Amino acid sequence: MARDRKPSRRRTHLLAAPAVALGIAGIALAELPATAASPAANPARGHDVSSHQKSVDWPSAKAKGATFAYVKATESTDYVNPYFTQQYDGARTAGIVRGAYHFALPDKSSGATQAAYFVAHGGGWKADGWTLPPALDIEYNPYDKKHGCYGLSKAKMVGWIKAFSAEVKRETGRRPVIYTTTHWWNTCTGSSTALTSAHALWIARHESADTGSLPAGWSHWTFWQYDNSGSLPGDQNLFNGSLSQLKKFARGY
């Protein structure tokens, strides 16, 4: 996902995305084995965006097959995406199911503090079938490579995520989706399973035929970010189900 303090580097590799069967790393979805790490039949296709995409052409994204989008709202407690309103409201106007995500910096403030900031600046939810649950983007520290786990012990990291989740649930009625990588989760939480039963997983694994091994405790994924460039603006994603299932998930069913 995107940090916003400095421009992030983008790969120029583009994935082909036929309208009939989306190809992942040259393999059609229909050819993938039916495992927990592989998508359901006819998965809904979407993307996620941040300030790097600026003012998104949402009707064009819709025409290219976007059914859902996650929009970056906040980072830590001192950054709001200046394009958030255009991106979040624009997606909805174009008929795209959308949600907001928060880029976590656990070394800056508590999980509850960052969650409250996030909800106050776009990270809400309502059961209208068009609003995805808020999402927490937690990954290796992009600003300090020596402290990839933000200087927190495994137990404190789990506590930070629990506090973030609890505040989001208290304010919105939904637990956040957790975006992460298997390597980060197992490294920085010590392969914790304390959060997995209550949180949908948004797994990041690029340029691969499947998601690979999932983080400890999760038996299936809900969203898969499979590349950071493609035919849709921003990062490319799949939902592990149909569009009707996506809308049920958005409503909280």
C-alpha cells in the first residue's frame, strides 16, 4: 500500500486483465487449484488508491471492471489524504463499492488514538451495501528499515492492533479488515492467532499465481492484493467471492 510522506517507487510491470478471465502471473483463474489460497470462481475485481493516484477517473475504472475500491484516508495521526473526498465519493457515484483504509505507524501513538483519528477523517462504515468495513494497513516500517516492527515487541504489537480494532468497532460497529503480508505478520506478531477469528484478511502477495501461505491463524483470505500496478488505478485486488457476495460482506452479513 502507499505511504505518503515520500513518493513511493512503482514497478512498471502491468498484468493483463481480460474481461472473461483475469490472468494472474499468466495463469487464468479457472486454472488455479481450489484451495484456501486461491480465489473463488468469478471473484470480484477491484483496486486501492491513495494520494499518488490524485483525482481518479472513476467512470473509466468502472468501465474497466472495477467493482470495489479501498481509498487511503489517513496515516498515523497527522496526515489525511488530500484527495480522499474525490476518491471516496467519486467511487460511490460511479457505482463502485468502496471503503477507507488507515496506514498504521505504531511507533507514533497508540492503536486507539490512531483508530479514533482514522474514523474522524473518513474511516466510517454503514450497512448500505456500498461501504466496505474500515481497513488497517499494517506492514514493515517504510521510514525506518532498521525497525521494521516499529520497535514494538511481538506482544505489544498484538496489543496495538487489538486496541486499534476495539476502537474502530466501538465507533463504527465493524471490526477492521487487516491488510498485511504473511512475512510481516509472522515476524512482528510472533505468528499470533489472537486476532484472526474476528478479522477479515487482506493479503498482499504480488506477481504470483496464488497468495501462498497465509499468516498464522487465517484459513482463508477475503481480499488479495496481487500487484501494485495494472489496468486499474493504483494497486490491483480481488475479492474472494462474487459481486453479490461482496455487497453482502459490505452490509455485514
